[in-house]
Amino acid sequence: MPPLKLAALVLLAGVMIAIGVLHFVRPKPFVRIVPKFLPAPLTLVYVSGFFEILGGVGLLIPDTRAWAAWGLVALYVAVFPANIYMLTNNISLNPNKPIPRWALWLRLPFQFLFIAWAYWFTG
């Protein structure tokens, strides 16, 4: 694997593992952005955190890399409604530190960047 791709792989894996761990250590901010129409927000936060960690670790193992990458693509698609929910309801992870509307808008295309980034490791 070329050095740049390897660095991108390790970075994505590290980011996913770290964010996944945060879902368990500090779930409250993530619960805030789960759309109200979905049941059991805390459970959904734990489930998404588990799959973020699993995807990050899976990227680091050559035999599971493609499956993990596809799993992360699916996860990014699945959590996209939370980004839309944040934007349409002006919700911040921390109620004491509002996220500017422009940043909430910017989150939407970044989700597609993450999808492309994970897709890079599918095959």
C-alpha cells in the first residue's frame, strides 16, 4: 500500500476508534443529536459507537479491511439523518457552545467525504 494511503487508513481508523470510545465515555452529547422520532437514543449511541470502534479496528486488519470499510460506509449513511437533524433543529453537541449554522451546513458535505474516504479501502 502506498505511504499516503497507509497514512489515510491509519488516520481514519484512529479517528473512528476515538469517536467510538467517546460514545461510551461521554454519550450525552451524542444522545442530543439522535432525531427524536428514533427510539432508545442512548442504545443507538452505544450501537453506533460499537460499530465505529469495530470499523476502525477492522480497517487495521488486512483480512477484514474491505468489510470494515463497507461497514463504515453504511454507518456514515445511517447516521447522516443526525447531521440533518442537527441542522434543521440548530442542535449542538454542547448546549453551552452553540455550533454556528454555517458549520452545521458544512457537516453535511463532510459526511460524503467520510463515505469516499472509507470507500477508498473497500477493494
